Amino acid sequence: IADRSKNDIPEQIIAEFCNDNDAGIARIALRHLLKRRWTGVPRLLLSLIHSPHPRVQEIASSHLSSLAFMRVWEAWPRLDVAQQLAAGRALVKLDSNFHRLVSERLAEPVRDIRLRALSMITVLNQGHLFEEALIALARHPDHVVASSAVRALGTAESPNVQAVLEECLQHANNRVRANAIEALEKFSNQQHVHELLELAQSDDCRPRADALKA
């Protein structure tokens, strides 16, 4: 602990320059500490959101938002639905970067990252803001990703989405078909009734049950 405190002294000194009267010096000091990932950064950022320098305020607010997002992101699988809703809604309201950060994770090739992002979109009812990406993922060759994307599409009501969901009624995977049925329940027209009648006679239990319910 003593060694860590000693090694921390340069960063502590530099942190004082974040409150310098010269905006340029304050900004350089802050960027240096962010680059170094100094352990005192979160507390420093909280103090700098009221900085007299607009650019320093902006940097501090942006990084605070990212820290908040990462905490919720990492905790998401351990939260129950009520907790996910509370934390997620707070992020959507307070973090202007929320949708950009989720979009970046949708584009990740790692399945688990995509699935967590899709879960966030579904729980928070944000599908209409990610429609294009969700449509692409609903056609993904990985049926686990595709089924989660179809589920998320249920929170985005548009003619394009409906067409994709109806297309997914013919998907080879039963989970994708079942999620498409559930998502289509939100649409009021009857164009997909014929497909539902066929799925109601499916050998797969879940699609058959969802089709009968719909």
C-alpha cells in the first residue's frame, strides 16, 4: 500500500492542474490522467463536471457516462429484470452516449457481447432505435444471435420489421420461429395468420404453443 501511494504521487500532483485557470493546461492534465487510467479518475471526474472550463466539463461528463455504462454492462447478467429496468432507464436518460455504446457492441463478432446488447435493447424497449442492425442480426447464421435479434425486433413496430418477422416464421430454427410469433403478436393485421395455422401443427412444442396463443 505504501509503495502504491508513493507511485501515485505524480498523478496526484498532475490532478491539481486539472483545476488550473488556464483551460489548456487543465485539459492536458485531465487527458494525461485518463490515458494513464489513474485510480483517482472517477472521483476527479465528479469534481470536474462543474469546472469553469466548458471543454473540461464536456470531457469529464463523457467519461463519467462511459464509467456508468460499463458498470451496468458488467452487472447486467446478474441483475433481475426489475433491476435491469431501473439501471437501464437511468442510463438512457442520463447518458447521451448510451445508444452509441450499445450499437458498438451489436457490431462485435463475439456472441456473448451481442447477446447482452440485444438483451438490453429488449428489456428497455429500444428496438426502434436499432432497427437496421436488428434486421441484419435477425438473418445472422448463428441461430442464437438471430433468435435474440428477432425478440428485440418485437420492440420495434414498423412495416419493415413486420416483413422480417413474417420471413422468420419460415426459419429453420424453432427458437427463431417461436420468437417471431411472439413479436408479431404486437402487430394488429392478420397477414401472417396462414403461417400461424401451419406452425400450430408443428412438431416443436414451443412454436406450436406460441402459434396457438397468437
